[in-house]
Amino acid sequence: MIEQNQPYTFEINNAQRDFKPRAEEVFLLQIEIDEAEWHHLGCFPTDAIGAIALRFDDASDVRLGFETFRRLHRTPTIGELFLIEMRLISQADWLRFTPDHRFKIGQATILWNSRREPKPKKRKEPTPYGLFWKAVRLSSIPDFVELHDWLGLKSDLAQPPKPEDVWKAMRGKFNTESLSLVSPATAIQAFEQANLPGVAAIARRLSSN
């Protein structure tokens, strides 16, 4: 394990920067290293925040801050590539690594001093009628040929419609992106008005559970 606040030095075969224009701009540094070093860095924390100093054989150097770390293994036609990739802290760090620094050999000293706080997981808000529709999904309601006809789906005993087609048509019938927003009372009333007494009866029983 490469310990916190303990600098670690290794040889590099070349380095280059990358940029990914996602919703949040991502500025990256990729470094090619030897296979043995690549395996040794397998214990480096991927959520590390720290700095890396690159010193090239032509006496040029650059120091950059990073906030994530990962290893990459690629197999292009020229042979295997063992890489490490760091997400740089800012565009300023990315710009400090100029085109003149690319594809040079040298040494890197890396040090991490903290770790990224995990992003809090968004709590999935319960939908008002999700349990009812889950029960409907697990019941025999989706198999009713009469329901398929009401939904405008082609159906026969030998080749019933796919479940995803049934639920897509059901959402369209109730004009909603999620059936969990449709109340049991609304669903039962629609089934009754569509002259689907068997479907309505099962839905009424499920709603009272």
C-alpha cells in the first residue's frame, strides 16, 4: 500500500493529457508505465486527492494536482499498454501540461494526502401508488386478452404481447410517464368503464390489501 503523505517515485514511458466534454468538464492526464509498476500501483486509492510531479529526461518538469486515480490496460496493434489515468483538479493544471511535455520519458513522484468524499446517494422518493401497480404487475391482470384489446395490442393465446408492450400501452392509456402516479380508484374506474369486470375485480382486491 502506498501510504498517505508518503511520496512514491516511478519511471514513466510517456505522458499525455486528455479532455472529455461531458456535462461536467473532465481534464485528464494519462501516463504509460511498465507492467511491474502498473501492478504495484494497484493498491493506490482510486479516490485519492494529491499531486504528481513529472521530471523528464530533457530537464523539463511540471507539477499537477489530481483528484481521482485509476489504472488502464489497453491492447492496441503495437502491443500492450499499461497506463494510469488521473483526473486533474482544474483546467489550470491541465494547461500546465503543455504539448511539449507529451511522449517524453522520465520520472514521476506521486503523493496523496486526502480522499474524495463520496457523493451522497439520492434517496429514491416513494411513489404514491407504486405498491399497487407492483401487485398488478405480478397478478394475472397483464394476461387478460380483453385488457390487450382495450390497450390496442394484438393478442392471441399462442403469441401474447410482450410485458413491456403492455406497460407502455397502459402508461399511454392513462397518459402518464409512471403508472405509480395513477391511483387504484382511477384505474378501477377506467377498467369498469372499459367493460373489463374481471380486471376491475382483481384490481379492487389488490387495492384493499
